[in-house]
Amino acid sequence: MSIPFSPQRPLRVAVVGAGPAGFYTAETLLKQDIPVKVDLFEKLPAPFGLVRYGVSPDHQKIKNVIKIFEQTASDNRFSYFGNVNIGHDISVSGLKEFYDTIIFCTGAQTDRPLGIKGEDLIGNYKASQFIGWYNGHPRFKDCQFDLSNKVALIMGQGNVAIDIARILCCTKEELAHTDICQHALDALAESKIEQVHVYGRRSAFYAAFTPAEIKEMAQLADCSPFVDPKDLELDPVSAKELESPANALRQKNFSILKSFTSFPYVSRQKRFVLHFNRTPVEILGGAKVEKVRFEINKEGHGIGQYEEIGCGAFFTSIGYVGEPIEGVPFLYQKGIIPNHQGRILEGEQVIGGFYVCGWIASGASGVIGTNKLRAQETVHSLLEDLKDLPVCKNTDTQDLLSLLKERGIIPVTFIDWKKIDAYEIMMGLSIGKPREKMTKVSEMISITKKKY
Ligand code: NAP
């Protein structure tokens, strides 16, 4: 059924997930020349997803994008409902009763598994656990990390792995005035880690980090980066490809890596070392991680030679995949919701009224701003489909809120969030930080109930 949307009966859109993709999708929708109402749902009380819980605390400038998201939130056609878990607190079909269309922007929060023996040992950690812990994610606030050994290994050579390495190599002073959680700052200040070794399964040509991020490892107060020159030797095909102008970023990476081969080192400093052509095959230890066994690769293949490296902590950072949502198709192989230009697919068929955007649509790649372009593509598809949209039965959001209330769910509005925000900033200022994040959902909810 198609209806002409009007200011009295605007297009009703539910966006699920309040990270960058969710906010850019809302912003893009509100900029269109159509009457529209956008309700943004988020399972955690606090908005901003990856910007709040993923971006490194020492990269505060990247978090300025929140100001743009706040502008979107100030539009009177927009509402925020935090602390509502779609697919759990209300089914997707139940939500669809209230919205003409649902756009899923739930990101990619699950670590891609390595799938080797020994992953259950204490001291084997996932990127999401460590990053979530120091960034105050409610799910990871109670994680424990053994930082008592001199050596930590990280598998994976993307920017997330470099974030982990940098946090492990920073001094307390470098982190003290960031929004890193105090519990993490205290634990890291006691860390005995002196060497951080970062491993890639392919040659240096394929390293997935970007020049700005790898260069930072040479700018830390008390850390010296190192790469063995032998580790930068490339096979003839990669060496030739590196010369191509299309590989300008790889060339920059390479020249930075070359500078690491002779970087000055003072013995008391922390050491950050990159290794290439190594695939972990087993994590060894009694109850705790003691060593990791790597197979040596040549031109992308194992050559049957192995080395064992002693360590006390082994971090896996080999990319993220999305989590399935009950009632929505999911491509387990890729960890995404199958789609064509943002339209959700069931097999080859488009499911009318359901869209997707961001990492849950494309996989975990690109930077925060990349989501802006992806939002434009998804909203463009939605606008093309408007006349065929299966419109909703109930246009009263209050009915939805009553239903949630009956189920004991208390949505956090944007005004509520601003109370949490003010409290966190106040707590931060009292200890010389831009904010001290609240990590307990129940405490966040109780702050929203206080009268000011
Ligand atoms: P990523 O860039 O995709 O890097 C994943 C790394 O894991 C690659 O080195 C990859 O090696 C390796 N890997 C994948 N599967 C593996 C396996 N089974 N065994 C061993 N190694 C494996 O992912 P990410 O670091 O999680 O980053 C996600 C996105 O966020 C990226 O676009 C990144 O640039 C972005 N990000 C940006 C910033 C920033 O701008 N400051 C910070 C953090 C993240 P292969 O190449 O061999 O597959």
C-alpha cells in the first residue's frame, strides 16, 4: 500500500543502532525534502557506539564528530530511545507495526575468531574485550587483563591492533588526561609490559594499518618501534606492485617501516616490534598463556617451519563481524546482513521496508566518515522505494512506549542522556580528565531519573 506522506502523516523511520552509521542515516533522512519522523533505537543507554566505545581515548579529536550527531539529535523530528534492545525487548516484526521502514545500523562488535588450540587459556584476549574495557563498555567493564609479563603479542595488523599496541606502549602521563576509564588507567600504570610484538600473516606489503596510525608509534614519549630489515623483503610481484601510484598509502607505510629498522633505542624504553609472514597455529601454556606457536609463511603459504614466542598476554585483533538480529536475514560467512545498496535481501529477494547501513551492511572497514557515504546510498534506495513501502499499522509512538513499559523497559531519551553526559563530564573534571564514563547500566538509568 502506498500513502502520500505529509507533515500530519510523515514517513516513520526506525533506525536501530546509535553509532556513526545510525546518526549519519538519521541526518541524511532529515535533510531530504520529505516529511519524516526518525526514531533512533540503541540497546545501551548511551549513544554514539563506536565513537564512544571504540575510538581510542588518546584520539580525542576524532570524537568531535559527536557535535554533528548532537545537531541531528536537536531536530524536533528526531527522537532517541536508548536502553531498548531490538530483537530482544521487542521483536523486529513488533517494531515494524509502528514504522514504515526500519534501517539496521548495528555495526560489527564481535571479534572474528582465530580458531586455534589454546584460545581458552587465561591471557588470551580479544580486541573487543580490551578496547571495551578501557573505553568503559558495560559488557567489558569487569574484564581482567594480566599485564604482569614483560612480553605481549598481538595478532593482526589493522588499525585496531595498532590502537591496542599504542595503549600498551603509552606512559601513564600520555593517557592521564584522556577519557580512558580510571580503572584501566590504574591497571595500565602498573603494567609490566616492556615489549609489544605485532604479527601479520602476510608480508609488509599487505599491512592493513594506515600511515598516520603507524607513524604515531614513533611519536610516543617512551617507546621505540622496530622492524627487522629482513622482514621488509618482498617477493618480486609485491615489490613491483609497490611501485604503482595506486599503492601510495602502502608506499608511505613502507617508508615509515623502513625508518623503524634503525630507530634509536634507549634500553629503558618500551619496544614495539612488527613481524610479518607469521600465522599463529597454537597458544601454549598450562592454565595461562605462556607461548604462541607461529608457522612461518612465504608468499602467502606456510613453509612447515615454526617458532615459539614466549609471552604473558596474547591479543587477537583480526577484524570484527556483526551480530545476527532475531528476525533479520544474516550472512554468517561474512558477518553482515545481506543487502543490495542497503536493501535487505532474503536470498535474492528484497524484503520491502527493511534497510541496512554501516559495518553491519558492508563489513568492518573504512573510517567513521565513510559511514556518511554509506548512509547516503541506503537513504537513496529507500527514497526510490517510497511508493511501494509496506506502511505501518500504528503511528503512535506512545503506544510503543507503553508496550515497552509493560515489559519493564525504560527507554533513555536524549534529554536523559544529556544528564548522564553532564554527570560524566563533572566526574572527569574532578580528576583532571574530559570525562569519566559510567559503566553500569543501572547507575546510568538512575542518573536519568534525578531532577535538576
Ligand atoms: P582490518 O583493518 O580489517 O585488519 C584486520 C587484520 O587482521 C589484518 O592484518 C588481517 O590480515 C588480519 N587477519 C584477518 N583474519 C585473519 C586470520 N584469520 N588470521 C590472521 N590474521 C587475520 O580490521 P581492524 O583493525 O579491526 O579495523 C577495522 C576498521 O576500522 C578498519 O577499516 C580500520 O582502518 C578502522 N579503524 C580506523 C582507526 C583510525 O582511523 N585511527 C582506528 C581503528 C580502526 P590480512 O590482511 O592478511 O587479512
